[in-house]
Amino acid sequence: MKRGFTLVELIIVIIIVGILASIGLTQYNKVVEKSRAAEARMILGTLRTAEIAEYNEGGAYVTASSLGVGAPSSCASTHYFSYACTTDGTCTATRCITGGKPTQGTTGWTKSLSIDGVWGGTAGY
């Protein structure tokens, strides 16, 4: 009597492995995108600190490019986000879609930090 696997058994195993791999890849992409959001949290915190210092020295909030923090105002090849600050002290990071290090999706999501330390933005990861 021969021992071994039939073709049907092998096909079933391949199908199961394919289903598990597709689920795993989807979850992997979500985890990677969440880790990239750490860049935005770090730079937004730095921008907030610089805005507070600017306000204490000059009495007004300024744009992100005036702070000298090194946060790109457009999508650069070194960052996953572009950054902007308004005159009320709120800074926003927008996920790059094209240029720089693009996202996997078709829309850029945002993460914002107000001068009071309140986080906001749109979901995207």
C-alpha cells in the first residue's frame, strides 16, 4: 500500500495557506502604517514645543517653515508626511500620496495636534 498525499489534499492545503497569507498581509500593512504614524506624532510634538517657545518669545504663533524644526511642508523623499502649522498654533501632518514615501491607499489621512495638546485628525490606518 502506497503512503502519500492525494492531489485534492494538496490543493486544500494550498488554498488554506493562501487564505491565511492574504489575511496576514492585510494586517501587516495596517501595522506598518500605524508605525509610520509615529513619525507624525514625534514631529508634531516637536512643532508644538517650538510653537510654544515662539509664542513666549514673540507673542504669536508662526508657520511650520518659520520654526526651523526640519518638518517638510511638502512631500519629501525623507518623510512620510508633510507638515503645516496655522496661526492659532495647531499643527497638522498630512500623509503623502505621491512623492516622498507614498501611502498604500489612494487618500492621505491627517493627524493634528493643537497648542493645548489635543490630538485630532482623520482615520487612515
